Amino acid sequence: MEEFLQRAKSKLNRSKRLEKVHVVIGHKSCELDSLISAFTYAYFLDKVSPPGVLCLPVLNIPRTEFNYFTETRFILEELNISESFHIFRDEINLHQLNDEGKLSITLVGSNVLASEDQTLESAVVKVINPVEQSDGGLEFRESSSSLVVKEILREAPELITEQLAHLLRGSILFKWMTMESEKISEKQEEILSILEEKFPSLPPREDIINVLQETQFSAQGLSIEQTMLKDIKELSDGEIKVAISTVNMTLEIRKTNFFPKGTRVSRGDLQPRKPDPIIKHVSTLLQKALQKGNE
């Protein structure tokens, strides 16, 4: 995989000599499933496409944001896949390639382009986006990675190396973790079993899950700003937009004396302040969001 990524990035720098560029790009959230699917499917296309077509996996984020994705960085570093080989959205001019008639796009993990890339819609030739639904709502049924595995097993099974199996298996397990499903579906279990039978030296599932759970919420190596941006969520009622971040930390409770011992306090000192209308509006918006999340 690292040889393919290094070669692809080197060829991109000479793109003026290329006739066609086939970009495989994931969701803007850059979660593990869409990223690994993009890497793997671009690798597959590189092996089966005619000469003259450069197949590239593109991470749909700026390079500066890659530090936020700790679980993704972990599994790639474990397999010695250097970050320097990655191609980020701010490092390739897709609009220029499209204007030159060179661009084809495969979307993974999403069936729509980002708003700033809507003009590239005519270049989309394939979408790999599983329908995530179940009869009882408690079963995780599909992932982009499993769809990619099935196509490669059907078209070119010899391309599945132990490294790819490790990446894809970790991606499927992580997707299942984040979906909070009670069990893995038969389809997913079948894919995992095929990979495990083909490469029996793969680490136990429990080990992979435990490590991914630890790294998912890790803020090691991140600044305060990066930690807050890592899990930022936006809420809006059309008038006010509120950004909320989750920061994991040890809670320390301290007793605070607002008035020094012996101080005489009058009734006026204890009168509540009139609530700020903006703060009150934001508080109402947050309450509505919490209620919606509990439904």
C-alpha cells in the first residue's frame, strides 16, 4: 500500500502529462471507514485500470486537520504507512482537472459531494455508500469497507494482502463500535471470517477493538484548540449557530467561598442577575438539541 501511495503522489506532481485522473474520495468527516475504503479502492483501481489512468485516494480534509483523527493515524502508523504519502483535499485542484476533461470520481461513504464541489457532479462515475438500516435497529449491517472487500474478492482476490486485510478488518470493527449496535450482521461476520481465515496471524478482534476504543478519544499530541475541534458539533435554529465540543478530562470539584468568612451580606447582594437574552436563547437551543438526541 505505501509503495502505491508514494508512486501515486509522485505521479500527481506530473499530472500535466496525464490523460486521466480517477480520484477516490471519502466523506468530509474523514472517519476510518470511508478513509480506508478510499485507500483500498484506489489501490484496486490502480491494478485493474488501463495504462494512462492515475488512480488517487484523496482525504477530504485539509492536511492540518489530520491530527484530529487519532484512530485513523494509529492504524496507519501501525502498518508503517507514512502521513507524507497521503493526498489531502487542499493539495489537489479537482476543479482544474475537471475543466481539462481529465477527472473521474468515485465517492465512498457518501452519495453526495461537498457543497464547494457540487460543480464536479458530472465527473462522478461510481458511489460506494452502504444503506445503514436494520429490521430491529439493533444490528449493524454494512460498511463501505465491506462493500470494497466484496468487490475485490469478486474481481481480483489476489490483491488482498495481509496489510490490506488488517486495515479493512480494523475499519469494519471500528464502524461497528461507533454504530453502537448489539451485534455484527451475518454479512459483516462473513467478510471478517474470510479475512481471518485467509490470514490467521491477524491480531484477535478483542485486541483491535480495545486499542481503537482507547485511541478514539485520545487527545495525545493535540493542542487545546485541536482537541476542541476534534469532536466539534454545530447546532442552529436558523438565527443562531452554536458550536459544541467534547473534551475528556478529569473532573476536580473544589469548594469555593464567594464571601470571606465574617462578611456581612445584605439581601441585595443575593439578588439574581437578569438573564442575558442571547444566553437564554442559546440555552433553549441546547435544551432542544438534548431533547432531540434523547428521542
